[in-house]
Amino acid sequence: MDYILYEQKGQYAVVTINREKALNALNSQVLEELDKTLDAVNLDEVRCLVLTGAGAKSFVAGADIGEMSTLTKAEGEAFGKKGNDVFRKLEVFPIPVIAAINGFALGGGCEIAMSCDIRICSDNAVFGQPEVGLGITPGFGGTQRLARLVGAGMAKQMIYTARNIKAAEAYRIGLVNEVYSAEVDA
Ligand code: DAK
């Protein structure tokens, strides 16, 4: 695996999207590796998964814009299906999945967090659905999951305006369950 780290720590395991140079953007390989990682979780031992992104700056800065810009229509559909399938796998995973959100959670990054059962974030987290600025709609389930979490009106506002929100506002509208300091105790 090039882009996913998997570490079992007793009864829980941490899955880290590890593509820090691209702010952990989701390309096809990341999605494939994440899919395989989820299939390999030892459900006899692991009781909970934590999903996070490598580095302090970004959880996941979205789908990989560079890769998406090169796709044909058929390839784009396949990419969309791949993302939706793995996000759905997370959503119905037989054990709880907690998104630990450090920094940017934009586009597909916000969407993958919303596929988890619980979202906790650091106080430097930034959330948003910037897709309309790229001339596309959120394509990994964000239109549905965001509305369920924060209500239709707030979801439409975030999606139509592409405005990013900080951790405190994400907490206020119910997008995240808790906010914690990014400082780690020694
Ligand atoms: N994709 C690819 N590379 C990315 C990236 C992304 N989403 N975000 C950041 N990077 C890369 C940058 O290109 C840069 O690479 P180098 O130039 O160093 O090689 C590196 O990460 C560091 O980024 P910056 O230099 O830009 O760092 P800054 O601190 O200046 O800015 C930023 C951080 C997060 C504000 C900025 O990087 C940014 O705006 N990134 C893009 C965020 C974004 O727009 N995300 C949403 C992507 S759209 C669909 C399916 C899926 C989707 C849509 C439709 N269908 C099925 C219909 C999903 C769409 C999305 O997620």
C-alpha cells in the first residue's frame, strides 16, 4: 500500500490516508487501497475504526482535481462509482467508524467524513463543499449526507455558496460531534 496506513492498536485500528504532499486528496489509487484496507479489517479483534489523514494540515482536501480533469465521461463515471462504493462501505461498516479530522475536509474530504458514524475534529479543521467553484456538484454522496446531518437549508447554503466553515461553526450546525485542540499532550 502506498497511500493507506493501517495500524491495529488492540481493539481499535487507525486507518490513515497518507498522501500528505497532495493534502491527502483522493485519487483512484487511494480509493482502491482504502477499499482493500476495509476488506482486510479483522472484525474478530477490532471493535472500532478511526479514519484520519496524515499530517496536521489536512484530513482530505477532496477528490484529486488533477486526476479528475483528465477523465473521459466513462472514466469519470467509474471514478464516481468507485468513490461512492467505498464511502458506502464505510457507512455500513459493521463496527463504528470515527473520523478524526485534522485540518482541511473539503469536497470529497467532507463527504468521506460524513460517511463515518461520528466526526471529531481539531480546532484547525475547515469544512466545505467547494465543487460548484469547479463547475461540478458534490459527487460522493455529499448532497444527501450533508442534508441529513445539518438540514436541507444549511446543506444547500454550503453547497450553493461553496463557503468554507471552521470547526466551531461545524460544531454549531451539527456537522461534527466534538472539537478538540490540535495541540497534543506530551
Ligand atoms: N486534488 C489534488 N491535489 C490537491 C488537492 C486536490 N483536491 N488539494 C490540494 N492539492 C495539492 C496541491 O495541488 C499542492 O500540490 P503541489 O502544487 O505542491 O504539487 C498541494 O496539495 C498543497 O496544496 P496548496 O499548495 O494548494 O496548499 P495551500 O495551503 O495553499 O491551500 C487548500 C490548501 C486546501 C486551500 C488548496 O490546496 C485547495 O483549495 N485545494 C483544493 C480543494 C478542493 O477544491 N477540494 C474539492 C475537490 S472537488 C463526482 C465525484 C466526486 C467529486 C465530484 C463529482 N462525480 C461522480 C460527479 C468530488 C469533488 C471534489 O472533491
